[in-house]
Amino acid sequence: MDEKHVDYSIYIAGLIYQYRNGSLSGEALTELNAWIAANDSNRLLFEELTGDDVLFDELLKMENEEVENHVQRIVERTGAGSIEEAPLPAIGRSRKKWYWIAAALFFAVLSVAAFYFIDRQETAGTLPHYATHPLIQPGKDKAILQLADGTQIPLDSSPGDIANQQHLTIKNDSGTVIYMPAARLPGNALPSMHSIITPRGGQYQVVLPDGTHVWLNASSSITFPTAFAGTERRVEITGEAYFEVAEVFSSSADHQKGKNKVPFIVDINMPSGTAGEVLVLGTHFNINAYPDESAIKTTLVEGAVTVRKGKESLNIRPGQQASMGVQEGSITTSYPDIEEVLAWKNGRFKFNNTDAVSIMRQIARWYDVEIKTEGDLSAIRFSGGISRKDDIEKLLEILESEGRVKFIRQGRNITVESSR
């Protein structure tokens, strides 16, 4: 058995030990449940190791034996070798530390059992049904709704009403927040500002009070009023968002004539302040404005938009992309691969001669991992695609299979370096 399988055996053993003493929760519990559900053999081993008689039997044996001799017996029984060869924690001999020793011994039992179990699977010619590292799940629908007073409401895909007020109903339905305002604000009431914020490893959708539909990628946000009033509709974003802007007219008469649309304006926010805006009259477009990217990119799918930065402005046509330097530089245009630009919104990764460093930033945001690059990867490019629902192991294996990069995993920290 190679070293990474031994490490994973110990990791699973540690999760089972924490589960046994009631200290396992959150993401670690999710990882253990995924391992258990992977196949019947995992489930049976888990049930055997967490049965009421396991710990009791081991503790009884400890009272009558030297700890080291007992551990050696376990190792020999499983066929894993000697104590020096087995992946066991160091165990002291002091009887005064009896409870600590009991915990360490139980961990050792689990480690060896998992080690032996995986070894038996491989000897029988069956592949393990789990990754060789702690499981890192892909992102999912999760976000925070922040109200005007700073109150934060966690969101998930569970349907239900979030708020019912005199002039506003907010619904949460299958990964989408829907704002359903009254026809007009009561009296002299003013709209308040709300924000939808996605973390790393999260995505969400929002239907704004005017009917505009917005998709938010991981590590992004949108701030907007609870009701649009006046001669413009203005929102502010960070990160990446895809818009399908609803047409709104100044009056019902204008609506009938099809003129005097109320403009929709997207302010692009950066740590240094507003870095530009996009003026819209009813259209579909994507904005990528992450602060760790070299440029702010607005890609038009249909309709018409005007991109502004300072005194400079530029109209773009469907299929075009406008790029604005985060720091300086004029607005430039290009014709990108639209499928690649919108892949995230459609649940996929798609790379079209994409540089490795850019790919690593996408992976870090979606899987909520820390990625460190070593050496110059700027000349390494990839083409291909994969579902964003796949776990990170599958994606890294595909990238590594071409022999140009290799990954070193330590929990949620990943180092990537050139294989050349």
C-alpha cells in the first residue's frame, strides 16, 4: 500500500474516533458520512468500529496488559507488520494518563483496522470508492442575505418566505431569492438597501424587485434597493454576476409605445473603490470583476450595453467582451468563447486554451481551497470541460494527466507546480 492510502486510513480513523467521542461536526461529519455511504464495506466497518462493545473490550484488555504489547498484538492480528511499520500514534506508558492512553489506543485500533481494510480491498483487486485525500465537496447554493440594518440571514435551497412586509415579500425558492414588491411604496417610505453575498464555495440567484434575474458566482455580491424609483435602476456588484435585465418603462404610455426605458446601471466595486459601470437598457450580459484578476470583463450575450470608466465609454455588441484594467488602461474589446465565459452559470468548467494560473483561481473559489503556485506556470494552458458538480479530485486528476502540472495536497491546501 502506498503512503497516501496509509495517510487516508489514519484520517478516516481520526474522524471515526471524533465521531465516537461526540466531537465531530460540520464539514468533517459530512466527509465521514460520504465515506460511509460510498459502499457497503465502509458502512459495515464503521458499524463494527462504533459498536458499544468495541471500546469496552479494548479498555478491559488495557487493564491487564502493557499498552505496547496490546498494540503489537493488534498489529500482528491484522497483518499490518510491526509497531515500527504501523501508522500508530505514539503512546506513553504512564498509568496516571490512563484516560489519555485509552483514547490513543482506540485511535490506534481504528487506524490499523482502516489500514487493513483498505489493504484487503486492493489485494482483492477492487478499487477504493473514495478519494485518497480528505473529501472536498464542490460548491453549492449558499449565500447570505444582508438587510439594511446589518442583519444577516443565511440562505440555502430550502423554499419558504424570508420576510413579509407592507411593501415587500421576499421568498427563498430552490437557490433563488425572489423580491416581490407592491406596486408602489406606501406613503413617504423610502426603499432600503439589501445585499446578497456568496462565500467561496457558494453560488446563488436573485430576482430583483424590477424582475431582473441575477446569477452570482462564488465569492461575489450584489447590493440593490428593495424598490426601484426615479429615472434609473442602480445596483452594485463584486466578483462575478450574470444579468438578464428586465425592461422597465418610464410610464405605461411609454410601455405601449416601446420607448423611454428606465436604464439599468451596474456599478463595479473594487477594494480601491468603484472601478467603472455598465449602462444597460434591457439585455443579457456577464461581468467578471474579481479583484485578483487583471481586468474587469463585461461580455454581452444579447442586447446593448455601454461600458464606462472615468470619462471613457464604449458601446459593445453581442458576442463582444469589454476589458477594463483594474488599475489603469483603456477599455479594449475582443470576441471571447461565450460558452467558456458562461460555463460557471451553466454548471460547468470550460477551458479554451486557458492559462493554468487562471484555472487555479477558479478552482480555489469554487471548492473553497487555498492554492499556491510554484514556478512559472504562465505558459501552461489547458482546453476541455468538466461539471462543477464533480469533486475536486476528478478535476485535478484530469489536469495532472496531461503531464504538465502536478498537485501536492495537504488538507484544503494545494500546491501546484510544473512537471517539466
